[in-house]
Amino acid sequence: TRRSSDLEDFANGTFVHSHSLFSIDDRSLKILLYYGDVNVVNPLTNKVHKIGFFYYQLANICSKYRSKLKSIHLFASCKVNYIKKYGIDQILKPLVEELEILACDHGYPFQVAGGHLYLRGSILAVLADTPASQSLGGYKEGVGGAHRKCRHCMTDWETMQKYFLEEEFLLRDIDLHEQQLSDIENAGSPFLEKFFSKQYGINRRSILNNIKDFDVTKQLPQDIMHVFLEGILSYEIKFLLKHYFDGGVITLDQLNAKLKNFPHGYSNIKDKPAPIKQDDLEFTTNSNLGQSAAQMWELSRILPLVLEGITDEDSPHWRCFMSLLEIMGICFSQKISYTAVLNLKRIIKEHLILFKDTYRARILPKQHYLVHLPSQIMMFGPLI
């Protein structure tokens, strides 16, 4: 496949061109696997049932058609209580067994137009939010309380406060991962097993490791919707708004009035931000400022217009917010140039340093994940 001058899809990334199957077989099926939890409420009892859904999709389909529901296929659903009781690997086991057949030299015979077409394939990437991705890869699920905070590198809490370039961290790779799994599995005592598990940030050997050439250190990229729209954006806007509220520049009621009266476009009105409550501004809450992901996206777009005329555009607080929007603008683009990826790396470093210096705040794990986005875009193309 001819390499594009820009990154537009998985096919442009370095991962496809270095994969043992995808690089030699253009017809091979490139499977995207999704996992997410949904709360279903019984209207009669108000009892909440948390259910995990597993989907798959073919990355072979043109990217503009992959957002259509008909291209996304459900292969399993299960109560989260059962997933926790029996393990997520039990849900994935039938899929992994069939993928082993699909990845063999002869491939799998698909019935097409009255005949058989032999195709090979494998998983290209597994996409989910942070706890789900950690679980799928066998890592510690609660990164907040884990010693190792990242499934891409070996950073701990203190290290990610000091460094803001990916090359400054010890990156995980499949060889290091296998050695760490060996240390845990052959620890010799429960105490040593627990010690190694904590030291490496790994709970178990994932069943995904059984898939030929699958790399749990590379093929669990960040989901930028969760990273930005359900994480970093609300966290940093809280600091910005508190700065303005404490400085008497604007009040919460005045801000909500401006948000309410903002003239949204026809296609954006459905994502109009909800009023921000005082409790939503507390850092002890995880309310995402009371907004959905789509509302956070709309809020980030209109906030510069809403606050126009009352902000000091040269202040570090405003420059910090603008640099975050610049990072989001690149990461959510459908086409990204190689130059933009290099520029993104610089902007992320400058943003994290500015954020720490301006607010004297700690870098959260989701903010640290930003340092890995440029290399993941190079591997997989745009992460949208």
C-alpha cells in the first residue's frame, strides 16, 4: 500500500506496515475490538443493572463508513458482576479461539457468492476507556491507586510529575512484559507474587496474549474521547473557572446565564451545555462539570467566545487553556500531517509544564497519557 503524505487512517500508520500479517497481506481482516459498560435501569424498581458490551468492527472499511451502526457488530454482552466474578478472559475466550483459526496460514473459509474465500485476519487494536483497557490487558484497573500509572510505560506518580516527553520514560514492550509476567507467575510465594504485581502494575497474563503477534503494550491505544472529554478538559476548566471566580472577573450565575443565552448552531443545539453547579467545581467530585462528553466538546468550543472581553489573553491561565484546545484540535482531526505530530509533541510538553507552573497542581494519569498520543498517532493514524 502506498504511504500517504498525511495520516488519515490505520493504513497510514507504522503499525500496519510492521505487523507480520497486515504488512504482507492487503486482504487480511483488520479487526477493531471495543468494550464498554452501560447502566440499564429497571423503570419499575429503579434497580440499576451494569452490563458490559463487546463489539467488533473491520478497519478495512473506509473510515467515513465506520461511524455507521451497521458496521459495528455485537459479539457478547454480560453483566459486569459476572465479568468480575469469572474474569473478562472467559468472555473473550471463544473470540480468541476463533481468531487463532483466522490467523493461521490457510485462513478461514468464508462463503461468498456461492463459493469459498479464504481470508486471514487478526486484531488491529482494542479500544476502551482506561479501566476497561487496563483490565483487557491484564494491568491494574484502578490507575489512581496503582504504583504504575500507565499501560504504555513504567511511570509512577512522582516520575510523571517531572517529565513530559515519551522518551524520558521507560516504555513497556512485549519482551519486558513477558519477563515481568514470568517474575509474577514464578514468584514462589504469595508475598513475592503480590510484590511483583504491584511493582510492574500487572495483575495477570491477558488472554489477548494468546493471539498471534498481539502486543498488549502497543495495541491498547488511548481513547481520546475518554481522555479529553471525560477527564482532562473538565479538570483543567475547573482550575480556570475557579481562577476567574476567585478574582471577581465573573460569577457562576453570570457564566451560566451566558451559556444559556449563547446562540448555538442548528447542529449543535442538542449538545448545549447544562448549567454548571457549584458542587461540579469541587475537585473531590467526578461529575465532569455536569456535562456529557458531547456537551464538554461544545463547552470547550464556545467558552472562548463566552468569556471574550473579560479575560486577559496574555495570562498564563488563558494560554494554558488555549494550548489544551490546540492539542485537542490536532488529536481530533481526521487528517494529521507528520509535521503536526511533531508539533503536537512540543505543544503537549509546553502545556503540561505551563499547567503545573500556573496552578501548582499535580499531573493526573490522564494528563500523562498525552505524552504517548504522538507516537500512537504515528502507529495507528488519527485516534478518532
